Amino acid sequence: MARDQVRRQANGLDVAAVSEKVAEAAVRERETAERLRGNGSFYAFDMDRERLAVIWLAKHAEWRRVRDLMTAAGWSVYEPERDAQGSVWAREREERSAGALASHAGLGEQRGEEADELRAEVWLSSASSRLVRVVAGRTGLRPSEILAQLAERIVVSEDGTVSVPPFTPSL
């Protein structure tokens, strides 16, 4: 995130302006590190101190990288598309973001499907349990499959009574 912010902010800046950003980031990094060790809040609102300190550490490192790249390459202004390493990182971040969004969407679909499902652990009396096991043994189904087929056939009448019409369990 810090890299992307620096690349956007550095676009079109000359080496002197980037050097000023390096100096500003160094000050912010030092201030956040000092406040991380202290107990005061950063601003009017209380922000996650560790997160802010890490952000400024990363921004400072990225501003230095951009400055050093511009100096070594002899660029008069920074152009993000010419920054091969920065472009690779930006693409990787976009791919991770797209993957996370796709994963999140898939999880949402799965949860939607699961919302209609019910998983239950059923404790039956010994007599009922024996009946279910006998039917399961005769049909080749597991006891849980017999109970699932029973549940699929439940009928609720207008007066609220629950019944299951006769049926033959099947594979």
C-alpha cells in the first residue's frame, strides 16, 4: 500500500522534490517510532500506533528507493511506468487483490448456499437407533443418510404436526 501511494505521489516530481519527500518521511518515521514507545495518542483520534509506524517506515524506504532509482538512471522526473521494479510490485499487489476479491466472492456464494443447509448431531433413543441401523444395513446407506432422507420428506400440516409419509430409502 505504501509503495502504491509513493508511486502515485511521486509521479512527475523531480529529484529535488523526491528528496524533500524522503526527508519528510524520515521525520514521520522517527516521530511515529518515538510515539510508539510513548503513551500519547498520535492525533485527535487514537490510531493504531504500530500500524502507523510501519506505514511510515515503508513509505520512507520507498521514497529512498525512488530517489536512488532516479539518481542512478538520470531521470529528470519520476514516471511510474518506467520504474520496472515498482511496476512488478504494483502488478503483484493487483493480482493479490483480485485473488482476494475472487476468494471473498466465492466464500460469499458458498455461505449463501450453506445458509440453506443444516448440519445436526442427533441423539436417538436405543430403540430408534436400532431401527435406523437396521434400515441402513438393509439399504447399504449410512445411518446419517437414512436420517437425511427422513428429514427431506418431512411434512408439516396446518395445525403444526410433523409427519413423514412412508417411503423406501434409496442410494
